[in-house]
Amino acid sequence: MKSPVVKRSIVIAGHKTSVSLEDAFWNGLKDIAVNRRMTLSDLVGTIDTERQQGNLSSAIRLFVLEYYQARTNGNGEAHETTRDVMRMPSPATSILRAE
């Protein structure tokens, strides 16, 4: 059985690194970048700079989780103003690639 975690390469501040994430977190991260009008590299760089502890993959998972939790009403239902944004499809182009 193939692992649901995929290792992906990314360049942050000119340095190549890799993160291991499940597709759901990866897609959520891409949606957040689109919503914030940022590149994935810039968003991951910000997450990397602001993380307090743990590895980058864990920091990304927590960031995505907190982002979507902040946009729900506490019952797992999206606020009316964010429902359409949360359904936005992931961009087809990316500077990131799966290894």
C-alpha cells in the first residue's frame, strides 16, 4: 500500500528543501496561497520563519489546520463569507514538484 504522505521539493529563500505532506494538506496550502495572492514558496517561507518548534512539515500541517479552523463557526461549517473561497480549486501551475 502506497503511503498517503508525499515528499515534495520547494525552494525557500534560494535554498532547496523538502516537505512530506498528505495531499489534503498540500491542496489546502495551495488554496491558502491563492487566497492570499502569494506564491507557495513565499507562503512556506513565512511559515518556516514563524514556526516555534518542530519540523517544517508539521508546521505546515498546523498552519493549514488553524487557517481552516479560523474560518468555521465552531461546528465545522464554513462562515457564509468564506464558503466560496474554501471551494476554490487548486492552481494547476506550481513551482513545486513531487519527488
